[in-house]
Amino acid sequence: MKKVNPIDAKFCRFLKAKNPFGTLEGGDNDWYVLEDSNTIYWCVKSNGAGGPDNGPVDPRLCISGRRCYKQRD
Amino acid sequence: MDTKKIKLPYGIPGHNLGEIERDIPVTEPPAWPINEKLKVVGKPVKRYDALAKVTGKAKFTADMQLSGMLYAKFFRSNTPKAKIKSINTNKAKDFPGVYAVEVMKSDEGELPEVKFVGQPLAAVAASSLAIAEEAAKLIEVEYDYEDFVVDVEEAQRSEAPIVHAVAISAQTDGGDVGVTHDGSQTNGNIVGPSTGSFFGGPRGSLDEGFKEADIIVERVYRTQVHTHVPLETHGVVVDWKPGNMTVYASTQSTAGVRNEMAEYFGISKSEVRVISEFTGGGFGAKHSAGVFGPMAAKLSKATGRPVWLMLDRKEEHMAEGYRPNSIHYLKIGAKKNGNLTAIQQRSHGTAGIALGAGVGRIAQVLYECPNFSTEQYDVYTNAGPGAAWRAPGNAQGAFGFEQAIDEIAEKLGMDPVSYRDIIDKSEIRKVERQQGAEKFGWSRRKAAGSDSGAIKKGFGMAQSTWPRFVTLDSTAEVRLMQGGAVEIRSSVQDMGTGTKTILGQVVAEELGIPVDYVTVLIGDTYFPAGPASGGSVATGSITPPARNAAYKAKLELLEQVAKKLKSDPANLTIEDAKIFDKTDGSKAISFKDALQGMRTSQIITNASRSDDYGGFKQEWGLAYGDLGSVQFAEVTVDTETGFVKVDKIVAAHSCGRPLNIAHVKSQINGGVIQGLSFALYEYRVMDKQTGFMMNANVDQYKLPYSMEIPEIESIVIEDYSGTSSTDAYGIGEPANIATAVAIANAVYNAIGVRIYEIPITPDKVLKALNKI
């Protein structure tokens, strides 16, 4: 995955990530997704790697349109 | 921003040290010389909290005791995959001493599906931990059981149960979700591949590269699931009073926990205060509020009391992260002159129900190679989620890659160190190889398997790289107070690495005072925002602001003192806690007297991390250069029993300007010990029939004990790059990457047979030797 613009990507506001290089992403923080093969994702709302809809937490899926999606402010 | 030109040390002392001229912000201090000319920085200053820790006075989150505090315990699933028909908490609620029971539910009231053994489903708050534990056992769940898979290879089969068998539907008003991930339209549990990286990624043509190659090495390497095992488990104490939630957290990121708690409950960040005075290790897994944070807060809100919710070791193993495993295919081509012509990488690994099981960037960037491709796949399994683990992916990736490089060297008839001299363009690793080989006695190494007798000696080495990253949202505040107190404040936390002490050293050096004059107040989100402690970013992020804030405070103080001494402030300096006029030594005052005479009771200054002098590779904080390391391992292998004993590790490292040589060496020791444990001991055992982790303890989950820890000699090489006012970087990640593969290479040198899977347990050695 390439560096993404979170507005264009329409990531859910509750999608969070820690990239392997220590940066926390999501929420108020910018998204970089520098190396998605080692980036850990979680949902703040469900407190884990499964979303509130029980689907996987994945930046390819935690975007506008998903049932549990919440827009960033 | 106004700038000024200064000259800074640049290069490696004793090798190529020079100077570089940089434009820096006018508000920042002049360059420090190299460490040997400094009084406090670089020296082995004793940890601020050493006495408190060794005497037990240090209060970790688990030690918190607040008035009226309740103790909470999770109720967790005992099946790896099921839908929940119902949860009955009545008996638990009625148990004497229980104050509240909370069930995990979505905002819409939906119960979660169970996807791994140990998944938290509810929690009980009671007057004691024992009561909470007893009451939690009374919670009754009616499951609709489903098929599951915990093995990474079985999970890849087409008939394997789908871990996330949930159709993700679009909202009724439309939307952008174009993928339905129910397993049927994708590759089952396989996600990916990830084919690129910001730091490397695909390039050239593999076909062309392999055509050019004179030799090719093609292997599959396997690494195991490796849990974190910090001394202090995950957990929090939450005290939620109206308008103010206080969270005592064992965390690597006070700000991260604060932000998540605010987001979860939809409250202002200013209503949440996160405090982490001491954290007993994290190793990458303690960045979030977790499930325990919001749960403890809900229980606190429900009861009006503080709630303690720390996990036990079993919960820690099952549910709070681990280093994912890897099945790592590598095909590498090289010419007779050693130059690499092509690298093909493909990996599969599992982070359980989560993502992030790649093997990192080592193969992509360690050596120049014009033709490269990578495919890194995640494989979902019904196990708890993985987490970042000290250099995520890199230790796994290095285990394969640096063995393959050794194999190429052997095929070319070259010594492994000499071969890396040819293919490695890094100047710092060149120096590390030279000094490391000399200290280690690399010349003792003989041909693989040539030692006679049953007990064989072996010598191996390996290398690694780690990027220099900084978090720009890093601020420090310095206070000078009448009465003589000097404080530095930041929300950055110290998870045991020594952050408190290096901040004290930096401020003391800048102010020309002893380090014990400085009080370090960190780990509290009421202080200015500090970085997370992860990715080896904290030191490079927060120490420049600390120095710069101290410099500003010093200028203000000297301005005031100059009026009293009738001096030009520019002529004043501070040395050994004495302020004096460089042009007239009779004009002098002690530092403490100067503070006593300030016109206000406090001077308060702050500074945030400025951009690197000379700029970044990327504007968001990727610095130029890298953190290289080279490690050497000496092992003894008993070919009758298969036991491997690591006798010695020499670890040569760089972290820019080392701020506290004792702390750096301590970090290297820790990284090496964890690397050794990765190589020889630790591995998670999952029961395929039940989905349980069978060794979720510290008895059968083998960690090294003292007699299994070798002599560790570290070489810390100063490497100045003139990038900030401290020019310092972290060492946490680099210390851990190369150890396991250096040991694997040494085992090969001992027995003459390569072992492609860790941990290298006796059975693997005997199998490799065809003895079982």
C-alpha cells in the first residue's frame, strides 16, 4: 500500500495503526502506511482486530460505506 | 524561520570525523562537541530511578492502590470460534463483593463473535481480585460453536475454516466498500500480498537478475511466534470522576492512551489524564488503550470508584500480542565478484486475527541489488492478535536473509565479513565490522563443521539496519525556580530504557550543572506532548526539545544575571554550577544564588522538535542515514545431545551521539538476550484440537535463565550527523535484529549443517545431523 491521503481514503475515524517505525496513525494523527506488511491495525471502538461488525480491521475495508464506519471530524 | 549558520561534528571519531556547516533556527543552541569533551552527556550516569526500582519503592501501575479501589477481572472465551447466543451475568452480579459486571458489546448492543481462545467477553469489578476472579467464573455463555484453524499452514488451505467469515456490507445509502470479505471472494485466510514498501519495494527485473547470476541460493526459512513477556503485564487503573478521567497506565504512549480513551467515550482529551510514572517494559505491544482501558473506565463509571485492571501472565500470552511467525522464501542471485543481481522474497505469517506479519525491509535495503521483488502475505488464524515486537518484521526477515548472504559468501569462497565488505556500502557498518571482528577474535573462525569431537565450536556474524525516525510532535518544558529547583517536563514515558535519565543529562549539560540538580517529570499527559516510545524514536525526538528549552531558559537567566553583574549576557557562561563572566572572572555567582535572585519565581520555557538540520528524507520525520549494527556470536554445540550454548556475543552498534553509554549498553544487552531467546528458546505452542495456547506461562514458555546468558561485549560507535541539537537516536530496535541469525550462522559453522528454522532446539540439531 502506498502513502495515502486519509481524506481520499475515507478511513474510519476509529481505525488506528502503529507502523513498524513507531508512529501511531489514525485519529488526529496522519496516515502514512509506510510498510503495510508490518503495520498493526486496530479499531478503537471494538478494542481489537475485529471491528464492531465482527469483520477484520483492515485499512482496505475500514472505509466509507462499511456498516460500522464513522467519519473523521 | 530565521536561521543561523553553525558547524557541527560530522562523521565517526577515529575514522572520518570532520565538521559540517548547517543552517539552524536562531533559537537553538550552538553545537556540542563530540562526547569526550562534554561533562555529563555520554557518560554512564546512574539511572534516576535506580534506587527506587531496586528497593521496590517505584510504583508501577500494578502497584497502584487508591482509596475505594476495586479490582477487575476479565471473563474470556474458552473456545476459538463461535457465535454467542447469550451471556448470563446474573450469578456474577449477585456474588458477594461484586460491584459491577460489564459485557463487551458494540454501541448498538451487538455481542462480539468469538475468534480466539482468551478473547475478552466481559469483566467483573469487585472489592478484591480474588472475588473478581471467582465471580468471573460464574458468567455463563451459550456458544454456537464453529470450525476454526490455528495453524498457519493449515489456514492457507482452500478448505480451511475462514477466520473472519463475516460479510462486510455497505451501508444502505451506498458507499465505497467494494470488497466483500467473507472468504469466498478472496483467498480465504490469506491477505495480500504486500508488494511494496516506502523504503525499498520492487525494482528492476528478477528474470534479468537471475540470468546474470553465477550462483543462486534458494531457501525457505521459518521463525516462530514469539510473545513479548514484559515484566509488567498490560493494564490500567482508571479513576473516572465527573469531568475528569485519570488513567494510570503501563504504556509506551501516554498520549496514545489518552487519545484513544477520549475517542472511545467521545469526550474531550482535556478530560483524560494518563499517568505512567514507571512502565515495566513493552517491546512494542503497549501503544494502545487496549480492551482493558475502556473496560476499566466503564467499570469505574458504573461504580464511581477507581478500578484496577491488570492482566495476568496467561492473559498476556494469549491476548496481548506477539511477534508473528514467518515462512520466508528467499531466492538470491550473485555474480562471482559478489555483487547481488536479484533478490526474490515471499513470506507468509500469522498475526492471528490481525494483520502485520511481514518480514520487514532487511532484504529490501541492507545491500544494493538492482532487481528485487517482495510478496508478503498475512494469514489469518484463530489466535489472539499479534503486535509490534522490537523491530517489527526485521528479526524474522534478517534470520533468512543474513543466512542466505552467509551461504553466498561460502559458495564464493569468501569469508562472511570480507564478503560484506564488498557488498555493504554503509560506512558505519564497515567500522562496526572492523572493530567487532577484532574484539570478537573473528580470525579464530575455522571452516564449517571442521571442529573435531562431539562438542563443537562455531562462530557467526550478521548485520542489520534500522531507519532514523523522529516524531515531530515532541515538546519539552524546562522550569528554573527560585530555591534552586530545575525541572524538565514532558508526557514522554520511560518504559525502562532510561529516558528519564538522558533528559536530566541533556538539561544538566546545557545548563552547566550537575545532573542531580535536575528533576525529571515525565509520563503525564498534563505535561507537554511527548512522543511514543517505539521504533527507537523517543531519544531522537524528545532530547533536542529538552536541550533547546534548557537553552532558552539559560538565556533568560543569563539576561537577568548580567544586569546584576553588570556584564554583557554574551560574556556569561555556566560551568560547574557557577555563572561567570568570561572576560572578568571576578564577576561570578553560583547557579543556585542566581535562581534565588530571579525577578519572578519561575522561568518557564518550552521547545518542540524542529526539523532536522539539513532537512529530512521525508518531511514527516524520516532522517537521513540509518542505524547500523553488526553482531558476532560464538557458540558451543553438543552434537550428542543437540544443545546449543551461546558463549559470547560481540555487538557493535551506533545510535548517533550516545547520551548515556551505560544505558545504551544496557539496551544492547536486552536486545541480545531477547534475540538469543528467539534463536534458541521461546516459542508458542498452540493446540490444534482446542485452539488453546499450551504454554501460556513462564514455565513451559522457555525464557533464558542467567546461566544461559552469554558474555556480551558491546561496542558503541559515535556517529555524528549534525541533524539536531543532540544528534542522538535510539537503540532499542537495532539491538535485537541481528542476534538470532548471527547465532544461526555460528551453529552452522560449528556443525556444518544449516538449520533453517528457529528456535534451534536440540531436536532440530540432532535432526540436522541425521541422529534422530
